[in-house]
Amino acid sequence: MFNLKRQPQRQHLQKNRIMTRNVLFAVFVVLVVSSISFGITKFGDMVFDDKAGSMKKAGVSPAVFPHSKHEELYKCDACHPKIFKDKRGVNDITMQKNIDGKFCGSADCHNSEKAFPLYHCNKCHAAKK
Ligand code: HEC
Ligand code: HEC
């Protein structure tokens, strides 16, 4: 009698355990997928030195772009793809373009009160020579 009563209960418990495992697994999958698609990326600091020659002539170091810091402050699509294509080295940034309101000098960027201005050369040109 007792055994007959316990049996279904145990089955029930086991089902619960399987359910819990499935739910936990689903949560895990969602977390992994969303951290990829919502871009929990953190690229760290990027050094821009394709124009190393002209920067040296002008007496400044290569530029350091703290990508992670910008990720914390702005959404990815504030910059990509309108201001910067999201591929290293394809943007051909020059100071003339920055001054003309492109790239780093875009509206609301280092051409506005929201960030330090373009004449603070060494804040960007900060790579160790
Ligand atoms: C303030 C502007 C800005 C924001 C915000 C920003 N990025 Fe970027 N990102 C850049 C710049 C600048 C580069 C370098 C492009 C280059 O080398 O010409 C870059 C490069 C990249 C690259 C190329 C990396 C490589 O090694 O080729 C990827 C991918 C990328 N960003 C993804 C993201 C994602 C995802 C986010 C949001 C979490 C984000 N970015 C936020 C400006 C930004
Ligand atoms: C907001 C960041 C920032 C500031 C401020 C800044 N630069 Fe730049 N500068 C860059 C970036 C990014 C590049 C592109 C470097 C590369 O891709 O090689 C660049 C490129 C350059 C270059 C080489 C390309 C060219 O246009 O000839 C020179 C020279 C230069 N900057 C000088 C200066 C001087 C001088 C100042 C101050 C008056 C200054 N920069 C301020 C970010 C900045």
C-alpha cells in the first residue's frame, strides 16, 4: 500500500527535477545568446596608427581609442555603422575629417560639450611612442 502511494510521488519529484534542469539550461542559453547579440563585448583600448608617419611629423603619438569606455557610455548603434564601420582599420580617420565633423568630431562627440574638444591633442594621441 505504502509503496504504491510513494511511487507516483517519486516520479513526480523526478519530473520536477528534470523540469528544473531544463529551465536552468534554457536560462543559460538565453544569457549566452543575448550577451552575444546585445554586444557585451568590451574591446578594450584600440591604438590607431595607420597614419603613424604624419603623426610623428606633427609631433603627436598614435591615437588611443578606449572602445570599452565608449561601450559603457553609448549604444553600439550610436557609432556603428553611421560614424564608424565596425571593422578595424577601414575607416581612414584623419584630423581634417575630425575637424569637419566626421568620425571623432561628429556632432555630440569631440566637437560638442559632451566630450573633451579636439584641441586637446594629447588626450587622444596618448600611445607610448
Ligand atoms: C563611440 C563610438 C563607438 C561605440 C559606441 C562602439 N564602437 Fe565599436 N568601434 C568604434 C571604432 C572607432 C572602432 C575602430 C574602427 C577602425 O579601426 O577603423 C570600432 C571597432 C569595432 C569592431 C571591430 C573590431 C575589430 O577587431 O575589427 C567591432 C566588432 C565593434 N566595434 C563592435 C561594437 C559593439 C558591439 C559596440 C557596442 C557594445 C560598439 N562597437 C560600440 C567605435 C565605437
Ligand atoms: C578625439 C581624439 C583626437 C583628438 C583630440 C586629436 N586627434 Fe588627431 N587623430 C585622431 C585619430 C583617431 C586619428 C587617426 C589615426 C590613425 O588612424 O592613424 C588622428 C590622426 C591625426 C594625424 C594623422 C592624420 C592626419 O590627419 O594627418 C595627425 C597629424 C593628428 N591626428 C594630429 C592631431 C593634433 C595636432 C591634435 C590637436 C590639435 C589632434 N590630432 C587631436 C584622434 C584625435
